[in-house]
Amino acid sequence: MSTDPAVEQSRSWIPMIGLFVAQILMSFNVAALPVSIGGMVEDFGVAPTVASSTIVVYGLAVAALVMVGAKLGQRVGWVLIFRVVVVTFGCSALMMTLSPSVEWAIAGQAVAGGSAAIIVPALVALIAENYRGAQQATAIGSLGSARAVSGMSAFFIGGALGTLVGWRPVFLIVLALAVTVFALSFTLRSDRGHAGVGIDVVAAVLIGAAVVLLTLGFNNLNAWGVFFAAPDAPFSLAGLSPAPVFIVLGIVLGQAFFVWTRRRSRDGKATLVDLSVLASSRERAAVYAMFIVVAIEAALNFTVPLYIQIVQGRTPFDTALAMIPFNLTVFLTATLVVRFYKTYPPRTIGMFGFTLTTAALVWLAYVVTNNWETAPTIAGLIVFGIGQGALVTLVFNVLVTAVPRELAGDVGSIRGTTQNLASAVGTAVAGALLVTILSFSVGQALVDNVELPDRLLAQVDLDNVNFVSNDQLREVLERTDATPVEVEAAVAVNEEARLRTLKLGLLVLAAASATAILPASRLPAYRPHELPDPDPAEQR
């Protein structure tokens, strides 16, 4: 059934400001962690890998608990539990600010991750409870734009504070955001929980273990080895890397979760998530599109810093500057794309969005050079940002508007799980892909280059090829008997191989984006000036 915009009752945007800041709260915390690693290493006297455990613990907590968080919200009541977890998120910021050891910081991020596992579905449920129709679509779009603006601001503010006064004040900003969200939560429409909502413990264990294993497996493909165990792997199975083992086990447990949930649903028992939100091809197409768009964004966010910081030897601040065109475009598009919903159906916007991202990645593959600040490269990032921003808002809106209000929390948990997995897969696959392509490129270039003799190649470890800057390569070659001519020849090979790898990697991402164009044709085809009514009484 359609909703007539002319008779739609508008609500104040003040409640949405609180939800918008709540999304910024989580995104700012996540974006602040990488720029705080150096400060934690210096303060606590630990290795960077230990300090980076704060990032891992946060991500695992969110991924493992988000579906349980959705059920807790339905049981307790979304407004009440939202306030509680915003307070615990603020407490985690205090733990970070006052932490006497790295263990306290890791525990703080575990608390933050557990809190975010409830905030993620709560945002969806509270938007569905407080807004309708076009206002709801605009509210959903604001969540996508909040992620972009908070990530960009965390790089700038975190980098500046880290340089001037240290990493701890960054988390005072997180605390201030939590206090703001808590104060604004009293403007939200009140709701009541349903004490009869049960939590399927078996399903919670299955999906929690599956998501943790998949996340660990994909995130450590490079460090532990894609197939054979690397020296950094915690253990090996007859020489096999634990990363693919974790991935396979995660897939098996995920399948067991779906089988278990469908059986309980047939028996009329409580389920951890209502699979009816994925009942039609439209909803499944939206989830697939969400996975692809988040994975591609994660891959690009891995590739650009890798190239700017590792290859060019520049700072995280330079990376933030280079990504401004992309982040700003995502921010504006995610907010403004809802204006087109009354003219074009989701199917059209979805196919056009993936066409834009595909074309932008192909363009970047052909125009990118060793300098990211060229006009053609910036233009490619802007076009990619337009497609990305439109898609992030669109697929989320399709899921929310397709189900009754009481299932909005289930949509939020599916969104959270999908985004966490897609981010892990996108980052890991991009890393493994680029290193593999680089290895082949370097090997082929060395075979074809007559200026690099076998005696020099025998002194260099070619079994562990990775991205290095020209200066790092020169330092390595200084420990060999390479002549100045041979050093410059090796640097030229390195530059050419890196650029070729980057171009091929972007083309692979373009191919992944292209695979979502036809599935996007299964998105809903609402008539112009029509939005679906989310009222459960009006559903199908």
C-alpha cells in the first residue's frame, strides 16, 4: 500500500539528531582507534600488534552479539535499552581515557563493541518507530552520511590531538558524544518491550561463533597465510594456515544456524532472527547489494591508505586529505538521494548506482598514477562516491520499508552482521589479491629485466614480496653488492610493478561491482511518488 506524502504527518527532526549523533559516536570511535595505536604503543610499552587488539576486540564483539542485541531490544524496549548502552559506551570511553594498561584499553573496546551490538539494531528500530514514509527514508540516509563525516573528522581531529596532546583526549570526544546522545534520547517516542520475546541460545552461539570465525579468518588471510601457514600464524594443521580453516568452519556454522532457525520457525518456537525479512527476492537482492557495496568500500579504504602511506611514505593526515573527495561525496549523496525516490524506483537507482561504481573503478584503473592528487583521479573518486552514497542509503531503505515495524530490529541485526562480514571480506580479499598480483608482477618484471643479474636476485628474499616504498627498497639493496645502476633498475621495477598491481586490483573491484548490476534489477520497482507503508496492518 502506498503512503500519500501530502497527508503524511511530519515529526520533529530533534529525535533524529540524537540517532544521527549515535551513529557518529560508533563510527568516530572506530575511526579514532587506528590513529591512536602509536600513542598506545608509546604509553603502554607494547607492540603495535598488541595495541591493535583494541580494534579486533571491538569488531568481534559487535559482529558476534548484534543479533542477540536485537532480541534484547525487542524484549526490554528499544528506548530503555538504547539509553543503557549509550551510558555503557560512554563508560568505555572513560576506560580508554584513564586506562593504566593496554588490558584496560582492550577491555574498554570490548564494552564499546558490546554496546554497539545493541545500538546498531536500535537505530533501525527507533527510526521505524519515530518516522514514516519520506521522513523515514531521509533518516535512513542520514546514517550513511554520518559514517562518512565521522570517519573523516576522526582522522583530522584524532591526528591533530595525537600530535599536540596525545591520544587519550580523542576518547573524551567519544564521551561527549555519548552524553549528547543520552540527553537527546529523551526526545524519542517511548515504546514498551515484550517480555515474551525469547532468545534462542543455541542460535546465538552458532551465529556468534560463525561470525567470529569468519571475521578472524578473513582478517588474517595475509598475516597467517592464504593456504600454507605463515611464520606469524598462531598454529598450523599439517602446514595448513588456520585462516582458511576458520573460514570453512564459519561457513559450516552459519549454515547450521540457518537450518536450526528454519526448523524452530516451522515448529512455532522463538527464533533469534525472523528469516521472513529475507523471504522475497527483493530483500535478498538488497542484502547482496549491501554486502557488495560495503566490501568494495572496505577494499578501496584499504587500497588507498596502503598506496599513500606504505608506497609513497606519507602520513595518515595525507590519506585523510586524499579521501576527502570520496568521503564528502558519500556524505552528500547519502543524504540527498532520497529526493529521487519519488521519481525513480529503487531498481533504477540501484542499477544506476552500481553502474557508476563500476565505471568509476574502471576509470581509476586507467588514469591512476603515482600521484593521487591528479584531477582525473579525484574525478573518479567523486563518481565512485556518488554511486556508493546512493547505494548505502538505498539498500538499507529497501530492507526497512519492506517489513513491519516490529521486525525493524531484525533488519538492524542483519544489516550489522552483513556490514561486519563484508568489511572483513573486502579488506582481506583486497590485501591478498594485491600481494598476489604484486608477486606475479615482480617475478615477471625480474625475468624480463636484463639489468638485474642472478647474483643480485639470490641476495634478496623473493618468497615474501610485499609493498615497500622506494626508500625502503634502497635500504634493503644497500645490504647487497648491488651497483648504483642496478639499484635504480630495481627501483624502476618496483614502481612499475606497484602501479600495475594497483590498476589490476581496481579492475578486479570493478568486476565485483559489475556482478551486482543485474541482481540490483530484482530490487523493488515502486511506482513514482509511491513509498511502501511500513505499518504491519497494511503489509502484503
